[in-house]
Amino acid sequence: MARQSPELIAMLSGIEKAVSSADGQVPARIAGAIQPFLGKPGLLAADTCMGCPDGYIRHLLHANSAARYAVVALVWKPGQMSPVHAHRTWCTLGVQDGTLTEGHYALPGGHSPPRQIGSRLLNAGAVSYGTADPRLIHRLANLGMKDAISIHIYGAAFDRFGSDVNHIY
């Protein structure tokens, strides 16, 4: 794992406190814990800000020792996007740098694929979060001209991201 700045250590402490609450508001509490740190220079080490020309890339920032959650930085080159997906676990994300577009989707019924029903721009400092719900379908995309970096916290162990995080449509 990369070097952790004092700001990142403080943010991780706030995430741990938010995850420890048992009131069903964990994603919202995490959003409140990370928002004051987003967009601050020096939060992330340089090696966690490196992108990949083949697709967005995840850099592990923290793995909870009890495997209850993991924190990753995603680096998005211009034009890169996630697949259309819902989450099998709760998720909170915040934009550290750049701008992402979050598209929202609905299932029209039958065997039809999800259709986009709206979108919003997420600039540095913006947060988004949700519970594990197959109806909360979205896609993140960097439609800008420079790299974007987002920080994601998922309620799953990092080594289980492939199977326990996204339900791809």
C-alpha cells in the first residue's frame, strides 16, 4: 500500500467511525466523513494517482483488518467509464480531482436492458452513495479532458471486489 498522508489517515479514521455505526446510515455517514478531505492537495500519494490507458484503475488505499470494507482510489483517463451496474454492497464515493458524470438508469421491465433516466456532474468535493440495491443502477464516466480521481469505499473485502461489489447489466 502507498504512503498515507496525515489527511488520508484522518479521513480513514472518520470512515472507520462511520462504518462502526449500526444505524443503517453507513453510506451517508461515510460521505460526511470523506467530504471535508476531498479536493485537498496531498491527500493521495503520487503512485495512487497513476492512470492506465486501457481502462480505469483501482489503487488500494486501505483494507479493513476485519474485511468489513475497503477504500480505493480510482483513476479515470478521459473517455473511460464503468459498465452500467448496481451494487451488491453499500458504496460511497467522492471525487478527489476532475469531474465525473454519474448516469442513473432504470429497468423498464421484461428482458429489456437498463435505460438512462438522468445524469449529474460530480466535481471535486462531490459525493454519491447508496445501499446494496439492484434498482440503484448507475455508470460513472470521465467525459472531461483531464484525468479524474475518485475515492470509493465498499462494504466488502478488497480481494472480494470481483464477486461481491458490482452487479453488471
